[in-house]
Amino acid sequence: MMTDNPTGEVTLQYTDSGVALISFFHPAQNSLPSALLEVLARKIEQAGNNGQTRVIVLKSGGDRTFCAGASFDELLQIKDKEAGARFFSGFANVINAMRKSPKIVVARVQGKSVGGGVGLAAAADYCLATEAAAIKLSELAIGIGPFVIEPAVVRKIGLPAFSQLTLRATDFQPAQWAKEKGLYNEVYADINELDAALGALGEKLASYNPAALAELKKILWEGAIDWDELLKRRAAVSGELVLSDFTQQALQDFLDKK
């Protein structure tokens, strides 16, 4: 899905077999400003509550970057901790929508993911990627941290791998590393192979007993019942850190280079 929409878009389509395809796109490397995150969370809830939906597939437009994370331009506009908390709650709301959806969510990761994009991949119940789908958590480099997405990422890859990603904030880790650590379930050579495998998997999952899939979803997310409040608190922490002298200087340096 590629469009000329400068503000980006989120679409929801259904196949005859009950696969709900949710696609997001933004011209800035599929970054997600607050407005798009709000729509994305709402589309995930809508698809999950549709009785005809058997499985949800989350994907992004283009053939390069899956998701560059939060909108840096919007981050530059934060001037108080309340606005900061609202900003960082965007990804929290999407992650919680994926967690609470009664339907299995499969992510299609065709390219690189940074920050919140890694969080989206981690919040999926199953994840297919290409060899080009390297990942990076860059937040420490600007004086904040991947605190909102941490529960989802650690749930998938464990604390040691999360520590490596976080502390190596300027380094991409390759797709095979992400597969070895458990973020990706399957990795394919290119997008054509990825889409063939995704199509087959979606149809197969759609043919399973919906009640059994719903029970499996509950099991997959056992122990995460407090995430509504947990991620809200994490968003508040990040909302304060973004106002620190360190981060304000880092953001100003970025602005000066634009």
C-alpha cells in the first residue's frame, strides 16, 4: 500500500475467508504520529470485535521500512510532561489493543524496524519477516528509553537480548538475530517469499476452530493483565525524560541537521 497522503493512513480490509488485513503507511519511513497510532489501535479493536474475523494480519506499506517508530517531528513539539505522556501512550494503546484482541495477530515485517516498530512486532502473536528486517532500539541515543515497549519486547526475546538492543542503541541487529532471540518466528529471503508464506499461514489459521484460537490467545498473554496501568506509567516516565536537558539538546542537534 503506497499513497501520496502526506499524513499517512491506516486501512482495514477483510478477505472472504475471514483474514482481517490492517495496513499502515506514512511517507516518513512508516513512522507513526499520534493520530495514526490512535486510528491503528481503533482498527485493531474493530477487527478483533468483528465476528467474521478469524485472524488479523498487521502490515505496513512499501518495501523498505516496516516502521521507523514514533514521529520524530512530533517528538520535537513536546513542551510539558502531560503532552509527553500522551505522546508515548500512543504505542502503549496499540500494544494493549493487540494484547487484548480476542483474535490472533500475525505481523508481516518486510523491512527495518526501529523503536516502537520493534514493539509492534513483539506484540504480535506470530511474526514473519524478511532478511532485510533488521531491528534497533535507538531511544537511549536521545536520552530516553524503550520503556513503553519493554514488556512486549522482553516477553518475546528475554532480558539479556533486550539489554543488548537497548544499550547498543545505535546498532542494528540482523533479522536472523531477531529470529534466534524469538522476535521473528520465520524469516524469508525476500518479500515475494514472505507474502507467499503469509498468505498460506493466514488461510490456514482462518480454517481453525475460532473458539480454540480464542482460548490460545488467552494462554499466550497470561501474566499481562496489568499492562493497561503498567504501560501508562511507562509513558509518563518517558514523557518526563523527553524534557530533560540531555534530550532537549539531542533533539535540537537533530533539528539543526534537518
